[in-house]
Amino acid sequence: MQDAILLSSGPDIDIMVKGLFSYELFGQTFWITTTHVCLLIVMLVLTVFSIAANRAMKHASEVPGGFQNVVELIVEMLDKMVHGVMGKSGDKFVNYIGTIFIFILISNISGLFGLRPPTADYGVTFPLALLSFILIHFNQFKYQKPKEIWVDMCSPLPPWLPIWFPINVISELAVPVSLSLRLFANILSGTIIMALIYALLSKIAYFWPGALHAYFDIFSGCIQTYVFCMLTMTYISNAIGEEE
């Protein structure tokens, strides 16, 4: 099973999602794939980290050091990022944005440790985008009046000439697709490129592709995480309007 999960070396390298084993439920066959296993590993890492962070903060000292310093730095960074984009509204969404930021980031850079990044599977990125899409429109209906929503959906023309309404509906429905495809395509392309390098150059590649890993796994992974969260915050802020 390990060879199916890891991006193994040599000419037999394979980056496709693989079914590891199946089971029957209600007459249907379900598969446990490499994506499920890699997701489980990422979730276990995040769970262990969160438990350790919770214990560290319960016994926090006046002068932070070591692990406590790392935890406080992460919290401050995420808090500053969310409030910098969303203002006072950020208080309501810092937990959600912080959670998806850390989850997507760890998933994106998991290729450094031989895993197939879960975000290279559209079955992972689309549900994430769908959650953001639901949150966007929940807040739109919560903070805006029906007339405001109607005017916005009919812009740039007045509400009595709603020629733009169907176009804006399509535009709104395209939000989760664009969010999910952007993240999925960038991470998958990096995974494929690194797999091809290792497959073509075999063991020779182990001595030099550190710079490529730094770009495709770390730099690109961080950028795509930031873009996903930034767009989510921007959409939510626009949905809330000037209520806050």
C-alpha cells in the first residue's frame, strides 16, 4: 500500500489516484483510495499539532519560547491576514479561514514527504470551494435585503431592465468551480512535473531537484493557499456589503 500512496521513484512512478481496497455498503461498492489515506495522514498531523498547541497554550508562559512561540506566530499571522481583508467582520470568520488555510497548506506541501497531495484530487478541492460558496451566500442573505440582492444581480443595469440577471447567475455558479479548479490544477500540475522529473532522470534526480521542490511544493503551495483564502474572504466581504 505504501508504494501506492507515495510518489515512488524510477520508471514505474505513477501520480494517478489508486484504489487500495473496496467494500460493499447498501449494495454499492465504495473504494478507499490513495487520496483518502493521504487525507487521513494530513488530518492526523493537524490533530496532533492542535492537541500539542492546546496543551502549550494552557501552560503558556509570560515570555513565549519554542513551540509556544510558533503557535502564537501562526495565530497572529492568520488573525492579521483575515482582519486586514475583512475588517471588523473578520472576527466571525477567522476560525474558518484559519482552518482551511492550515489544512490546504499542509495538503499542498505534503508532496515534500512523499505523499500525493490531497489537493491534487478534484474530489477534495471542490467540496472546499462548495463550503465557501455556501458561506458566501448565507451571509449575503443574512446581511443584505432582497432588493439589494436583486439590484446587485441585475447590475450594471437598473432592476427594471434585468437583462444581466441570467449572466450574473451563471457568474455566481462559476465561483465554486473557479475556486476549486484553480487550486486543483496548480497542485496537480506541480505533482505531475515533479513525478516526470523523477521518472525521466531516475535516481540521478535525487541529487538536484531541491529547487524545484521549493517552487512546486512550497512556493506554489503557499501561493495557492493564500489565493484560495483571499478570494473566499473577498467574496464574503462583498456578500456582507456595508453592514459591518
